[in-house]
Amino acid sequence: MTSKYKYCLFDLDGTLTDPAPGITASVAYALERFGIEVSDRAELNKFIGPPLVYSFKTFFGFTDDMAKQALSYYRERFSAGGLYENEIYTGIAELLERIKEGGGRVILATSKPEEFAAMILEHFDILKHFDFVAGNTLDETRPEKRQVLAHILANYPEICAENAVMVGDREYDVLAAKEFSLPSVGVLFGYGSLEELESAGADMIAEDVPALSALLIDA
């Protein structure tokens, strides 16, 4: 058993875990603080993936200041328990363990603040598999996935198209990987559609965790 890539970069939300309950509840809480009621919580699934400030502005027409305040309200609810209203996808822990056993290095690339991301990984007992956790900062200096990848490459300058892969469920993961000439795997068990991932230019598609395992590991 050998890892096909020396470096496997993983998105978090919709790729390693299903965060919908906690994220949508926290978004709903933030919107309620502005007097906005959402009848169908599933409508807020579109907040999973893109930067939150962007989402509040794009989906609800918030100004910059309103979006920043909404982010503050969101984190108030999220840090109070929303981050644990989450579920790891079946087989992910075993996949990460096999990558490490096969000689690969595992890196997190998330738009979520690193502090929250590390707490979630620890909650699911998979932080131990990660060589590096990269994400946004609480003061929003790396909200976009491309900025997170730039941060990773600053710490691992040897990462390149020949030895690394980016795994994610949304177009933001694929587009960021392409910006740095890294191959990408789009997963269909998260929150991005096949059309979205293919339109963004995903190099490979995995329908489920076993299919993802086959793309990352030589049995």
C-alpha cells in the first residue's frame, strides 16, 4: 500500500466532514440578528464552501460592514457549539490513516479559521493524521482558498504538480488548485455538483470515499 502523492491537500467542510447542521444554524442565527428569518434551513447550504463574508454579501445583499457584523454573529453561535454539530464521513479516518501509512503527508486546506478547524479535527480524532493545518485567520487575512494554498506553499515550497493533489467538494477548491498548477479531485459526497466541479476543471471525480481512496492510494 503506497500513497500515490507525497502531499494530499484536503478541504474540510463537505470533504472530510458534513458540517451542515452547525453552519446553517450559525448562519440562521446571524441572519436573525438582522431580522431575517429563513423558513427552509437547507437554503443555507450554499454557505458551505465559500468565504462567509462573500456569502452574506452575495446571497443577502449585505454591505461590507453588515457582512463583517454578520460574521461576528455567526462565530458567536459557531464557537458556542456549532462547530461540533458536524459528522465525519464514513471511511475518511481510515483513508487518512492509509495515506500516512503509505508514506504520504496530509495537509488541511480550509477557508475556516485554523483554530476552529483544528478543534473539529481533534473532535473527530483525526488531527493526529495531519502534518499541517492551514486555513483562514480570525482576523480574515486568508478568507479565500487560493490564499490558503499560497500559505501552504510558503511552508512547503517543494509541493508541485508532480507530487501533490488537492481534494475538495466545491469549485473554489478546484480553481485554487489550478491557480497553482496542482491536480485536483472533486468529490461528489459534499456540496458541489458534478457540473460545478467539471466546469471548474477538476482533473478527477470521486463519487464516494472508496472511489477517492482508489485515486489516492495504490493498494
